[in-house]
Amino acid sequence: MAGSTKSLVKGSPAPGPVPDGSIRAYLMRFCPFAQRAKLVLVAKGIKHEVVFVNTLNKPDWFFEKSPFGLVPAIETSKGQLIYESAIVCDYLDEVFPGKKLTPEDPFQNAQQKMLLEHFSKASSLLFKIVGAKKNNEDTSAIKKEFLEKLIQFDQIVAKRNTPYIGGSSVSMADYMMWPIFERFGIFGVEDCLDKTPHLHQWYQLMLKDPAVQATITKPEVLEGFFKLYLQGNPESVDYGI
Ligand SMILES: N[C@@H](CCC(=O)N[C@@H](CS)C(=O)NCC(=O)O)C(=O)O
């Protein structure tokens, strides 16, 4: 992926205008939401540059690019700013040519969004695990509830009887969910896939996807970052590549 490999921190100067014919993505290397944007950029072959932002020590100007101070955000050569991963991904799919990732059919599109809602009933629990781990609390009850919700989601996926969660080929719903699955190891829930056979099959299929292969982070790198994050020691985190 083109662009700088250093993460910008508080005090780093703001980058200049985005060159014509390109688009800039403000990302953080380990962020699952930023990976959603990266997956769409790569899957559609969109020419872009990347600016990594240290989200634990961000430059003040970043709030002008992304008002909530969150990655991902994108900036066009016209100075247009788009933030929130789902909105960023929809924008990229709508504006750029290449493989359409969102179904043209409104019902199929609605179905994809409903699948994401179902998945979020499980995935939101993962963020509770992070909170509990930060406070050195026991996570077993949350993990149990997560498994129950994931099994329910597995059954929904099974009924659809399509190789990908979104349909017969890889699509937006798959890319929106993938980054969370990639991080099952850091949440300590990777064994849940043994109990969700349809999701497990999908996971194996997604590992072969070129955009997934281009954006995947090695589990040991993710784990290293997560450990430091839990210690609340942002200065010691090397966000660069
Ligand atoms: N709802 C947002 C969530 C994005 C998000 O939480 N990004 C995190 C990094 S994984 C972030 O930028 N955190 C910075 C902060 O909390 O100040 C989206 O989907 O884009």
C-alpha cells in the first residue's frame, strides 16, 4: 500500500492537499474499523495514499479531518472528508469503479445490513472483553455469552446456504465483518470457531481472498500491540511498519 509508514502523533504537521486523482485514507494499523476501509480500497483497486495516525496520541488537526477523532477517515482531492467506517466503505463502493461490493438489489442490500446487525450482537461483547481485561476482571461470563450469540449467528448463516456471508461472492458484509474475526485471537475467543462450523468454513474461504491477504496482520503482531494497549502505555507502542 502506498503512503507514509510512520504514524503521526501530537505535534506532527498536517499533510498537504490530496493530489488530483488520488484519495487519502487516515488509518491506524491495528484498528479493525480502519481495516474495513483498507479492504474496500484494495478489493476495488482504488489508487490511494495512507496516513497512519497514532490514535492514542493524535495530532490536534486530526479532529478537522475526523470530528470524532476516530479512524478511518478519507479525504478526497476536492477536500471532501468522509468518516465512520460503514459510511466510508459505502462511499468508496459507490464512487469508484471496479467490482461492486454492495448488492444492487435493495432487498439483498437490506439483508446484508441485517446480517451485520445480527453479528454486532456478538461482536459488541468483544469490546466488553477488552474493558474487563483492562480492569483485570474475569472475562469468562462475557466469553460464554459471546459464544451463544456467535452460535445463533452461525445458524443464520447456515440457513442462507451461500459460501460467503453476504452471498455467492465476496461482498461488503464479508469485508465489514472480517476484521473482527481476524482479531478473535487477541480477544481470546478463537476456539469459538470450532463450535460454529459455517463461520469456520467462511473464515477459511476469506483467508484466500486477495484483499484479506493484502491487509492481514500477523497474530503475534496484533497480540503484541494489544498487550501494550491494555497496559495503557501508548508511548511504547510502535505504530510504524
Ligand atoms: N464507529 C467507528 C469506530 C472507529 C474506532 O473506534 N476507531 C478507533 C481505533 S480502532 C479510534 O480511532 N480510536 C481513537 C479514540 O478512541 O480516540 C467506525 O466504525 O469508524
